[in-house]
Amino acid sequence: MSTAPLVPEHELPDTHYLNATYGSGRSIRAWLLTTDHKRIALLYLASVTVFFFIGGIFATMIRIHLLTPGGALVSPETYNKLFTMHGVAMIFFFLIPSIPAILGNFLIPIMIGAKDLAFPKINLLSWYIYLIGGCFVLYSFGTGGLDTGWTFYTPLSSIYSNSAVTPAVIGIFINGFSSILTGLNFIVTIHTMRAPGMTWFRLPLFVWAHYATSLVMILGTPVVAITLLLAGLERMFHLGFFNPSMGGDPILFQHLFWFYSHPAVYIMILPAMGVVSEIIPTFARKPIFGYSFIAASSIAIAVIGFFVWAHHMFVTGESTYAALAFSFLSYLVAIPSAIKVFNWTATLYKGSISWDPPMIYALGFIGLFTIGGLTGLSLACLGLDIHVHDTYFVVAHFHYIMVGGAVMGYVGGLHFWWPKITGRLYPKALSRFAAIVLFIGFNLTFFPQFILGYLGMPRRYHSYPPEFQVLNVLSTAGASILAVGYLLPMLYLFWSMRYGKVAGPNPWPATGLEWKTDSPPPTENFHVTPVVDWEPYDYRNRPDLGLAAGGPLAPAHGDD
Amino acid sequence: MSEHSEHIVSPIVYMVIFFALIAGTTVTVLAAFQNFGQFNIVIALGIATAKATLVVLYFMHARYSPRRTQLVIVCAVFWLAIMLALTLSDYQTRQQHLSRIVPPAALYRA
Ligand code: HEM
Ligand SMILES: [Cu+2]
């Protein structure tokens, strides 16, 4: 490897996982039957992107509809279906699998110096399970749609709804097993397959974050799967689980649903936090501040995340005492999240910061996640929540975290590891521009929704009083900018797979093990099993990266 | 991974556990015919838990498993306890109001 900061021209390795001719080679069949975690990651990338598109189309229709107070596009019944199908597609089939199943799948074995995940066939199986679950849900979308809200509250979902609830809950039930198997695979892999010298406290923080995510996947997903199945059984066979007239309790459904679905929000955000923890030190050219605190806070979030679920039920008739306890516990979960934000900020302090595209996404993440997290605290406050519950304030809160946080992390992570995945670079100026478009479009879409909600505009209504129109139009305008911000990366990333400049093994350069192997990596990830004898993120003491020790550290790459 | 150490359990142990489970079932059925008031559910669940514990310990070999497996089981049970306890924190207190603790009359008296 060269020691010059300017990376010379590179060439792609002769054989790598994309063109390797094991099994039946490069045929479609070889891809569909592959057990290579890297190829499976790309299978996920393709299918998750399809769901992102589907969810995106629903979102676009929602925003167009809300341009006028009376509703501009669809009937009230269709409007209910739009926001439901938007939520189901985005949460269960895009956001939950996005970072873990794509980036996690691709990177975890390489980051710990392993040849594959512990159970490669189960890994492939989880992709097929995901597809089968997805087909059920698409079937429900296509035959009558779904109008219960992504939360499937009973008794609407189990008795009254006339839409295709049954195939949807079956699809989500099936899809749950995909998550569980992925989580299981990650945990066993991280425990048993680390390369020599890769101790627990040398693991990249991305791996710690995925370990915590996997715990939540394994412990939480079975609960939501069974709960939705119970709602489905009540619908199909009139068994009384949640229906009061048959001795059931509708609020029990909410307890069980949120017991998973609050932790599930951490399934979405923890991996993104892992991505940010990798990007920030790389482009600040400094060791990460407070490594062990960031690692431990991931675990703390996963654990405490299970104690807070009933903050979604403050106004649905739960007892005052329970509400008090859950409010207090919800404040607790903000502590580990804040620890991360403070540590990232401290890492930036006096760093030698360069504005590469992944870094712009990471910085965007920190700001937007902080806004989302702090408004979460407002919602966890009992008195305030009575005012803003089920208004656009809640919608803005979770979009700041899930879109501004998790999706930013996902797109930023794609940009960071794209040269590793494909071996090629994308146009840098264009991608900086796209990141900024995304940031502006996002804020324009969702900030007005905080105000709308505070002024009292309820969520999930197909019409609104005329005085809310200005803010709604602003939000729709922002959404169209946001759409450009997503389409641009899709286009140039796709373009770069063929025409991008060849990246070389370590284009940024960064310290992780994944940057020590070819881009794209060989099928077995490393030509020789690596031995780790360095500390993580040690940007000060890595002469092999071409960074001067001590002194001011130059951003070490050429320009576009 | 082939580090499984198969522990050989004598058939006698299995028989003893089996009869213990049968006995548990019998007691459950008998208890169901008595009315213990509030304790009906406590007794039924108590016996069921004891039986489940025997199954996990002996039939599922948790007793002879490595420490790490045992730790996983304990954590899972603890996690289930969280779910039950916090859910019950709602159900057990739903009928009560803060005014029961501080009776409204007491507020007005002073
Ligand atoms: C700092 C920690 C957080 C706190 C204290 C918090 C608090 C809350 C509260 C109290 C609500 C209920 C509001 C209501 O319905 O009246 C809520 C809703 C929501 N939060 Fe958060 N939140 C936090 C982090 C997150 C994260 C990290 C995510 C996602 C990645 C998230 C996603 C959501 C979603 C999706 C909803 C709405 C669910 C629905 O009703 O459809 N939250 N949050
Ligand atoms: Cu929550």
C-alpha cells in the first residue's frame, strides 16, 4: 500500500465476489442460491429498494392529497389506506431490514475478519422469508388494501376493518422470522468468528450496534409476530383475545404491540448510530471519543428500550400509575442516546474535518436525530402528550428520527461503503450536492409538521381546516425536494457501478479491517486470515494509511 | 461447531420427572374443583411454572448445559418477567385513582 496521501490510479482485482465463478458462476441461479453474505446483502439491497419505492409512492400521494384543506386527490377511505400502506411498507419492509440486512450483512464478517456469517444458509433463508412475507403484504395491498394504520389497533383490525388485514398480518408474521434469523446469525457470528486479536473492545462500534440490534430482534420480534397473529385469529375465527364483547381486552393488544414496536424503533436507529460512529472518526481523522461508552450505550439502549413501551398509550386509558412509571422510564432511555451524541461531538472537536459525502450525512444525522430525540422527551411528558398525542407533532417526531436519523444513516453508510461494495467511486461534487438537497428537503417537509401538530392538526385525517394550508403546502413542497434528494443518489450510485473511477482498497482512508482487503472483496473476504494488533480508530498511529502521526492531519484524498 | 458434550441422563431420572409432571397435572385438575378465591390463578400458575421448570431443566437438558446457555435462559425469563410485571403495573392499578391515596376529603379538611 502506498504511503502517499494522494491515491494513485487503482485497478479492480481480477477475481472478487461479484465475478467469482464458484457454484454455477455468474448466472442468475448462482445469485439466487448464493450463500455468500456479500451477495445476499446485494439481494437485500435490491428488494429493500423496491419497498422503499412502493412506500415512497404512497407518501407522495399522501402529500399531494394534503395540498388542499378538503383533500385534493383521493377519497377518505383511500386516504386511510395510503398512510397505512406507507407505514407498513416503510417500517416492516424497508427500515427494519435496511441497514442490518444490507450493510450489516455485508460488513460484519469482514469487520471482524471472518469468511462469512456463522450460518450462511440461514442467511439466505432469511432473505427468502423476507420475500415471502413481502409477497403476502403486496397481495394485501393489491386486493383491497389496508386501512388500519401500521399499528393494527384492535378492534378496528380484528373486527371492523373491511380491508385485506388477514394477508397483511400473515405477511408481517412471516417476515418476523427473517429478522429473528438475521439477529441470531449476527450474535453467533460476533461471539464465535472473530479473527485472532479482534477482542471485544477492538470491535468496530458498527458491530457493537448490530449486536445490540440483534438482541432486540430476537427478544422483541416473536412478541409482535404472535400479537398480530392473535389479531388475525380473532378476525378469522372470532376468538376473543382483544374484543371486549368476547371477554378480551383491546388495550392488551396495544401493550403487546408496543412491547415490540418501541424496541423496534431502536432496531431502526441503532444500526444507523453504528454507521455514524464509523464515519465521524474517519473524516475527523481522530480516534473516536469514549469508545467504551458508545459501545455500552448501544447495549443500554437495547435493554432500557424494553421498559418504555406504554408511553404510546398515555391517553388510551392505561392507569395513571403505569403512565407515571413509563414516563419516568422514557426519560431514562434518552441518557444513552445523549451519551452517543456528546461523544460524536467530542470526536469532532479539534478534528481535521473533511466534507466528504458520507460525512455530510453523518453530521445531518447528529442534528436531526437530536431534534427527534428531544421532541421524544416532550412526548414522554404526561401533560404535554395529552395536547399533542395523535397530532402531526408525533408524525414530525418520528420522521425526524426515522427519516432524518435512520435513513440518513443508511444513505450515508451506502456512500461510505459503496467503494468497498462495488469497487468504484461515485461523482463527489454531485453527491455532496445531493446530500444537501436531501437535508433541505427533509427539513422543509417535516419541520412545518411540528408546528401543525402543536396547533392541533390531528394525524391520519384526510382533511383539515383552511388555516393549516400554508404549512401543509410547504411540507408538500419539501417532499418534492426530498424526492430529488433520494433519486439523485440512486441514479449516480447505479451509474458508478459501471463507470465510476476505480476506488482501490482504502479510498478515504479508514482504519477498519474491511479497508484492508480488496474492493470489491474476494469471496472469502481475505486472502490470508488477518491478525489484529491495533486499537480501533487509531488514526494517530497508522502510518500505513498515509497520515502523519501527531501533527495536523490532512484530509487524505484527492479531489473529484 | 461440534463442541456439544452429550450428557447421558439415566432413564430413572426421566421416569421420576415424568411422574412428577403427571402428579402436577393431577393436582392442577383437583385444585380446579376447589374455590380458593383470589388464589385460584396463583395456584394454577404456580404449579404450571414448577412443571415448566422441570421440563426445561431435565428434558431440555438446561441443567447439564454450559454456563452461557444457562445465562441465556435466565435472561430470557427475566425479560419475560419485565413484560408481565410492567403490563400488570397497568392492569393492577387501572381502577385506582390518585384520589384514593390522598382522599379528597383529606385535601379539604386542613
Ligand atoms: C429519546 C428517546 C425517545 C423518546 C423518549 C420517545 C418518545 C415517544 C413518545 C412518548 C411517543 C408517543 C407519542 C404519542 O403518540 O402521543 C413516541 C412516538 C413515536 N416514536 Fe418516539 N421516542 C424516542 C425515540 C424514538 C426513536 C429512536 C424512534 C425511531 C427510530 C421513534 C419512533 C417513534 C414512532 C414511530 C412513534 C409513533 C408511533 C405511532 O403512533 O405511529 N422514537 N415517541
Ligand atoms: Cu416509543
